[in-house]
Amino acid sequence: MRVELLVYSGQQNPAWELTEAEAQEFQRRLSELPVGPPPPQPPGLGYAGFSISVSPPTKDLPERIVVYKGVRVTAAGVTRRDEAGLEAWLRSLARNRGYADLLDAEGR
């Protein structure tokens, strides 16, 4: 699974591959989320969440999942409420990979 931190417009966003353990944790957290209303649309500029690419997609994981103030599972058109801290967990992974400055700049 490839994670892209959505922070730029017109530039390449930072991205990384999840380790096997991280991919399993992602899938576990995602599977715990209840269906919910669509999350708000991200702003036009700045932090817009995460895009997770799954290759190859499976019956449980579509090709693309967007996590932003809720979770948007795009292939199936399903939205979920992030009650398992999925976005916070992804933010911590981004910080651990050196992207803290990009996350901290979101409120500026």
C-alpha cells in the first residue's frame, strides 16, 4: 500500500509505502469503521488528508481510499466515520517519516 500525504497543489506530494505490519494495521482500523455521512470536502489549498493506493485491490480494499476527517472509500462509493483514529494514526506515520513541518503548517 502506498500512502500519499495530500498537501500540495501543483507539486508532487510526499508518499511512502506501508510496511507489512503497517498495512495490516491500516486494514484492521479501516475494517472497524462504521458507515457514516460523507466527510467535508478538503480545502483547495494545504492539508487535504491522505490518499492510499492499494495494488492490487481486493474485495475488502478498493484501489483508492481517501482519509480526511472521515474516510472516503472511493471505489465502492462508501464513506465511513473515523472512530478508530485512522487519520491520526496516518498523521503519526507521516511525522515519523519526517513530514511534521508539512502537517504543522496546515493551520498557518
